[in-house]
Amino acid sequence: MNRSWTTFDFRSSAPMIRHAVQWGRDVHLDGRPLIDRLGRVLPPKAADLMELATAVYTADRLRPRGDADAYKLGWSRRLRLHVPVRLPDLWRSRADALAQLLSWLTDDEWSLHFHQVRPDTAPLDDPQGYLFPTVPDQAHVALFSGGLDSTAGLAVDLAADPKTDVLAVRVVTNGRMEGRQRVILRRFGARVHDCRLPLNLASGLSAESTQRTRGFLFLAAGIATALTAGKSVLRVYENGIGAINLPLLESQRGSQATRAVHPRTVRMMEQLATSLSGGGFRIDLPHLWSTKAELLREAPPTYSEAYADSVSCDRGFATRTEGARPCGRCTSCILRRQSVFASGLLQIDVGQQYRHRLDGALPWELRASLWQIHRIRVALEDSDPWSAFLQEFPQVLDVPATERESGRAAVLRLYGQYCAEWQSMASYLGVHMHNWGLEGAAAA
């Protein structure tokens, strides 16, 4: 096993090393749409954060992982980055904390080195000034992905406060994503302001598909937008099951179950944002203690067309083929379909036209989901449910709220509700949930 460092250098005068990366040639980050939308140039801290997150994401995509194994020997990498920034002393003082955050997200070892940027070489430099900022006074900032959670969460916020606008932040990495997100945002009208950051790697450069730094990139975009807009809160519309994302199988280790908006990730990013803002900064997960079905039942029917337009598929935007349909069998598609059944809002998925049916021979992702549900149900039926749940899913201790009794109770309620909601999906599939532990363990 090769455990040597892979070095990526983003300086315009990078030494002649194998992995020199050039802005504008190898990776293109376009800040113009966001700057024009806000009527404000990104302040140095915000611009640095966004460019750093892009550099991290680029390195993650360029360096392939080895074959994964139970001990993560092939999964983990050692990545060293040289990044030009406007405030090198500020970022050097945070290098260790950033490396810990990235290690938590990716299971990789990171070494971050910051250098003074040369004038007019950073992708988000913009000499133009703006006389009139366009950020509404009554507005808050939220991440928007085009998935069902972000669409429903946005609708809930708009309905809750009719006088508040939303700055919907999205990082666009391909054309299919761009088109679908634009269609959805138009459904919400003038109260939603599209804050997009296009980001593209040069064709043929990407060598790794797991993208475990994607959460860092998106949260950084939200924080950078909030800091530019003079706001101190970022909203993230993810349901609790998706955010905590307990492993489906015992063989999954570490970040093999993605931690993009895990509560611990959010807390670490919140601490970083607070240190940059010079005051308080908060990242809200307003639906952390709700299942996806509960979030759907809370969402106003006014925006039903937007929910139907959303795409929840892990592979939904991976292909650049126009008109490609959601797969219907990845874990995100399964969670979406389960929540639609549980909420009784079947009309949301009438036009989805999934590529794969779920009846007949059950795909392994569905079998793994059912096996996880069985393990959750057995733990919750124990005389000491928290101890049993913790023994089955020790990863739950990574959720900061479990430090308190109220947080542990919230976790048990969330997963109890999730188990109960699976019954409607199981009935559709002809699966007897109470027998699944005996029938499904080997299959999973």
C-alpha cells in the first residue's frame, strides 16, 4: 500500500510538480452570477473560503481512492494542498482545525499550506464596485440542491413567514443540475433569489466519484454568501435520517456513509464560520428531528409542482445525458420513494419515471435498507432501547445532541417514527417486516 503524500499546488507560479492545478484551465469557479445577484463583491474572508473549498473539492476529485476494504487501507489518502489566499496568516491559524474537519468528512489525511495570493490571479477577484446592494433586508440564506428535502424545506420557510425572502445558494457542477434547479426555483416566484456559483473541472480530469468533500464545498458556499450578504445564519434543509445517515450495513466504516450535512459536520463548519465572521454565526438544521415523510407532510401543497420537479437520485445528475431519468434504486431514491408512500403524497412521484422498479427481485440497496430497519426495530423494542441502539449503531455518538438526555430521546423518537413509516413501503413490496431479520439478513 502506497501511503505517500499527493501534493496539489494551486499557486499561479507553482513549482514544476506533477499536480500543479491552474485556475481557469483545470478548474473554473465563476463568482460573477453570485456577485451580480447580491450587488456586493465577496469580502476577503468569504472569497478565500470559497476558493479553498473549491481547491479541496478539486483535489478530492483528482486523486482516486484505492480499493475499499473493511479497515479503510485502500479508502484513505494523504493529500497536501498549497492554496493561495488573501489572508494567509488567518488561514494558517486555522489549518489544523480545517485538516481535522476534512479528515472527518473524507477519512483522508490532509496537510494545508497557505500562501499570499498574487494580485489579480484569484478566481473570485472582482475590481467592479457596486453602489446599490440588492440583498433584501428581510431575507435569510439557505442551501438549495434541487433535491426533495431542499425544495420542501424552502417551501416550508416561505409559508411560515410570508414577508421573508430567501437567498437560495447553489453550487452548479453540470448543465443538467443547472437546468433542473432553475426550473424548480422559478416555481417559487420573486421571493426566492437565485445565488449560484458555477464550478467546473476540465474534461477528463476527474478520477474519483465519491466526492466526500462535496458537503464542505456546499456549506462553504452558503457561509460565503451569508458573510457577503451581511447575514449570520445559514439554513440547511435536510431531514434527520439523511443528515445523521447511519450505515446501512456493519461493513460500512467511517465516511463510507457520507457525512455531508451530519450534525457534527455542521457544528464544525459553524465554528469555522463564527471565527471568520467576527461575531456569532449559526447553521440551522430545522428538520433534523423530522423524517423525510414528516417534512413532506409539513410542506404546503401550494408548491406541489416544485416537489414533483425535484431530483433525489445519487446518480440523477451524474450523467450529462439530457433527459436521463432517476435510477429509482440508489439509497436516496429509495428514501424518497419510502417517504412518498409514508406521507401519502403519491402524486409527487407520478411523473418521475424511474429507470428501475422496486417490486420483483429486490435490489441490494433496498435489501440493505430493510436490514437496517430490522436492526433499528429490534434495538428500539429492547428493555433498554438507548443502550441497544448504541450497541447496534455506535456511530450515533457522533451526533453532538446525544451528549444530553433530551438529544438521546430525540434520536430514539426519530428512528422509531422512521421504522413505523417503512410499513407502508414494505406492504407495497410484499415484505413482512417482522420476518425480515430472519429472511433478509443473508440476502443483505
